[in-house]
Amino acid sequence: MKAMILAAGRGERMRPLSDERPKPLLSAGGKPLLQWLIESLSEHGFTELVVNTAWLGDQIESWLGDGHRFGVQVQYSRESQGALGTGGGIHNALPLLGNQAFLVVNGDIWTDYSFARLRKRTVTHAHLVLVDNPPQHPNGDFELTERLIGNGTKHRFTFAGIAVYHPTLFDTCSAGEFPLAPLLRDAADKRNATGEHFDGQWFDVGTPQRLHQLGQHINK
């Protein structure tokens, strides 16, 4: 199974740190966020990676190269500086990801989740990893009932930015910028989205404050 890391975003909430450096290359605990993810993916058997780039993407390509020094092979899905949104970015990368299910991970998270558990995951459309709602997102995103993702408003969890998607999720989509959330909500309504709850370590590193908090956590 191939894996895609979403690294194209402008990182508005991370400014001014992201003005001159792409958010995935910001460091915590002595390593760029992107390095933490790649090392974990490689450790858990994901060695064929696709990274999408837009804002300051040349810095990501210069730093990562072909991925050889991390034991992985990297291909790049390049977008314009405006980027294509999460949905449009994945859709744009489909020719590199193939016709089988693939893993997608947000480039601005840090976690000890074992990606190996997803390597042989069979999905019709989507399988999402959910976490307890963090302080910055108290209302969550989705319900989880007997491993099915739902759009109800009770007992909601937060989408961790870790998922397995099948290309069929994007069958009705056209090239261009569009969000991912409507596709996931539609799949949930049609009972085509499964999920799991993860209660381990997970950080959404969306602001300078949370980047600092992650660094303190790693360096304990």
C-alpha cells in the first residue's frame, strides 16, 4: 500500500513561522514534523510515498529529495501556490497512487499511532482514524458506531488526519480545488465509511503554541 502525506497547505494559523518555511518542515523535538512522519511510516512498512507540495514546496523537495536517506521512495504531486484543498490535492495525486486503497496522513500531525495496522485495510471508500476531541476542537467531526462512521451530533470524535481511501471515493470528482469533508460525509450517509478510535499520543500541530507544546512533550 502506498502512503500520501499532505504537505501543500499555506499554514495560515502557523504564521509567522510558516511565512518562510513550509509547516511540515517546522521542527519539534529536534526534527521536522515531516521527518517524524516519514520515519514512522517507514518503520511500519510504508516505503512508497507521495507528497503533495504547493507553498514553498521547493524547500520540501530540496530537504527530502527522493527519500533514500529515510529508506523510502518519494514522488511529488505538485500544485500551484494556491493549492487544491485536501480533496483536490488527493484527487490530483491519484495517478501516482494507483488503483488500490492508499493511506493519507496530514503533514502537520505528530502521533505514536502504529500505521502498520492499516497496511492491509480493505475499504470500499474510506476508513478513518478518530481521536478524543482536543481542546481546540471540542465538538468533534464524526460519530463512530460499531466501526461505522456517522454524521450524528452525539458522542462525536475528531478526525485524526489519518485515513485509508479507495480511489472510488473520488469517482464523481473533477480536477480542481475542493474540500474532502463533503465526500466523507456523503460516504458516511451511505454507510461506506468505517472507522476506529485511537487513544494514544496525537497532536494536531496547527499553531505556534501547539508546536511549542509538542516540543515540550517530546523532550520530557
